[in-house]
Amino acid sequence: MTVGEKIKELRIQKGMTQKELGKKCGFADSAIRRYELGNANPKLETIQKISNALEVPIWTLLGISKQEAVLAYENDYFNKTEYETSELSPMIKNNIIQEARFNKLKNAYNSLNDSGQQEAIKRVKELTEIRRYTEK
């Protein structure tokens, strides 16, 4: 379900017209109509206003989990209006994967004694010099 479809579904559940939702957000009803029809992709700032007006968490409209939304807030994505909503979810998911990998590495590193930690640093540096591990 797209952001626009979710906006429409929630608006109808709340018993609001496009005009009422637009007024509550400070937009014209034509803007709400364009979002709902998928003719325009709202920026994050706009989605925040709409989620506030509909009294739902922003992640509900974005189709992401609460965990992904928390990470987005931590990384200040919701204040970076240059990101389109279609770009947000993949970025958040990529950051969650990177964070999980880093945490595994950190936990393994912390379980080593001083000598093991020094050896781990050496080996990671060696891996960065091997082309097949550094090419995307």
C-alpha cells in the first residue's frame, strides 16, 4: 500500500473529507487528492503534518516498523526534507542492517582480551587491503 493509499484509508476511517484534512494540515484539498491518487509524492515534512492531523504515528503512513522509525528519528531523516518518502525506507533498512552488523562486530571484539583485540584490528585492516572485500 502506498503512502497516498494509507492517507486515504486513514482519512476515511477518521470520517474526514479531503478538504477537512487539508485544512487541518494547512494544505489545499487538491494537494491531499494528488497524494491519495499517487500523482504526487509527499515530502517527509508533509507526511509529518498529515500524520499529526490524522493522529497516527508517522511510521503508519510510511509503511515502516516502529524500529525503523526510531532509527530514522535518531538519524534525523525526518528533518531532511530533500528525501522523498520513496527513498526513506530503503535507507532506514540499510542503516538497520549496518547497525546490526556493527553491533555483532563490537560484541565479538569486546569479548576478546587486549591481545585478541589488537589482533582483530590487524586482521580487519588486512581485509581492507583485499579487493574482493572492498568492492561493492
